[in-house]
Amino acid sequence: MSDLVISQELSDSAAKVHAINDELEHQKSDDDQYHGVFGESHLQDAFSHFSKDWKLHREKIRKNVDKLDKNLQNSVDTWRDLQQQLTDGLQSHEESA
């Protein structure tokens, strides 16, 4: 029973990380659309500075999340293959007995 829990937890984690990766990949940082919204020039400058930094740091984060996404998916695939091999081995052992 515990192998099913691990398999499901691993699959759930992989799906969540994939969704985060997708969001980071498709997110826009268009601070121009907020020009003039803040009223105060210091606030606008702070927002623009944050937006530019976020673009740089988001890409670094996205690359790391992408690696994690791929590693988790490989783990899920490997775990499923292992489970199938164990199932096949047990079935062939039962058939030969």
C-alpha cells in the first residue's frame, strides 16, 4: 500500500511543479501598462526597478524550476517502470509456480 502513496505523492508533486514552471514561463512583466497608475513618481520608479529585477530573477528561478520539473518527471517515469517490472515479475513467478 505504501508504494501507491509514494507514487501518487510523486505524481502530484510533479504536476504542481510543472504548473509552476508553466506559469513562470508564460508570465509577462510589462510595467509599461502601469505607467501613471501610481501617481507618485517615487512609487512608479520603485515599481519599475522591481519589475526589471523580477524579469532577471524570474528567469533564473524558471531555469531551476524547469530542472526540478524534468527531474521529478523522470522520477515518476522511473518509479512507474519499476512498479511495472515488479508487477510483471510477481505475475510470472505466480504463473510458473
